[in-house]
Amino acid sequence: MLTRYMRKCLVLFLVEELVAEVVIVFFYMLSINNSRRVRRRVAYAQPYGMLSRIPDQVLHMSRLFLDSDVDCISNLRMDRNSFERLCFLMRELGGLVDRRYISVEEQVSMFLSILAHHKKNRVIKFDFRRSGQTVSHYIHIVLRAILSLHTLFLVKPTPVTDDLTDSRWKWFKGCLGVLDGTYIDLHIPSCDKPHFRTRKGRISTNVLGACDRNMMFVYVLLGWEGSAADCRVLRNAVLRPNGLKVPKGNYFLGDNATQIVRAFLSRTEGLGITIRSGDHQPKDQSTTKSIST
């Protein structure tokens, strides 16, 4: 016969064993759940590293300018020959160098993609498999290199002479080239949008460009609001201290918006002069002579 004290001790012992087993089972199940979570994270989380992205970067660059001229022109707005020449100039004269993980070709490609298609930083980041900081850093480097070569890209025009045989230009003695304005879309604060809104409702800046007979830029004026008229932009370009200089006896061809400036010959429909690609001669030689004088 068990005494009352012994029965009480036996009950306490059984309760302690049961509690110990429950605690052991609880911690065992908890460890299983934690291990499953760790395995899930390892299975779905991809490690970040440069080496894993290099094959995709090489494939993207080869598709841009190594496969065909069609793809290169569609994405970079120039053929492969022009792209290689631009990269050569950037290396030799612009100061660009190949980095450990990014070449000069890739730096210039990112810059041209933004100019050609108005892509944002996050889009370039996704296409080229780069970080946003890397894209922004090299875009500014290429931009500074391009600006440093302005003396190379901006040429000095030569007037049309009497012995010129080009049928498109021989009728315009003393002409230096052509000029016109264009609108470039931009993002600005909301308070400034009314000044930059064009007559077509777009938020743009009015840019004046002048080229010689070989389509080489002579002068570019930036910064004017889209609401500004072309004649006002041209007047400002001529009156600037370091603006567009037209020697006496020479002129640029322009549209009707440039008639207010005496140094420029405007195209007028009633005079029978058209500036188009192809062989188009003026209807009356005497009319052309009176205009140019």
C-alpha cells in the first residue's frame, strides 16, 4: 500500500515528465519551421554580384552595335562605323577610359540611348543591368567629354563661291548654311510649365541650330522657353556677345520666322525659291540676285 505522501510524489513526477515532453516537442517544431523559412529564403533570394550579370551585359552590348547597322541605328541613331568613330574620339580626345567593369562603348551607348529615346535612369539601369548610381555617374562623364570637344564638333562655315558645282547651293552665292529652330521636350517644375508650353501644348524648350552645307553644326543656342517665337530666339543669338556671327556680305538660309534679321535670307513662297533635297533651280535668276543683295 502506497502512502498518501508517496502518491503525491508520484503525481508530481508524472506532471514534470509530461511538461518536459511538451517543451521538447514545442522546441522541435519551432526549429523545423525556422529551417523551412531559411530554406525558402535561400531558394528564392538571388545573391547580388557583378560577375553573375556580366554575360547579360555582354549580350546586350553585342546586340546594340555588333549584330547589324539596322539595330544600331534603331537604338543609338547612328550606324556602327559612326559609333566606333565616336568612341575613338572619346578615348583619344575626350579622356574616356575603359574601367574594370564598364567599357567606353557601354558608357557612350547609355548616353546615346537617353538622347535618342528620352529614356529615364531606371530604364537604362534595367536595360544595361547597372545600378542607378553607375548610370548617372557615367552619363555625366560622357556629357563632360562631349562638351570638351565643342571646338571639334562645331565647325567654321565657308561661304558659297562662284566656282561651286553643287547644283543645290551654287545659286546662293555667299551663303554660309541653313538655320532653324526645333522643340525638345523636357521636365520642369509645375510653376514654370506655362512659360515652356508650346502652341501645340507640349512642354518644350526652343533650340536654335545652324549648320553648314555639309550638315555640320555651326552654332547652337539652348535655354529658351517653348512659348518664345523663333524670331525672338534668333535675335537673341545675333545680339549675344559670344553669339552667332555673320560676316558682312554673307547670310544663312532660314524660314519665314527669320525675316526680321537683315543678315539672313528668308524663304518666301512668292519668290520661287525652295530649299529641298534634290535639284531645284530658281525660276528667275534676276529675282535671286536681287534677294541676295
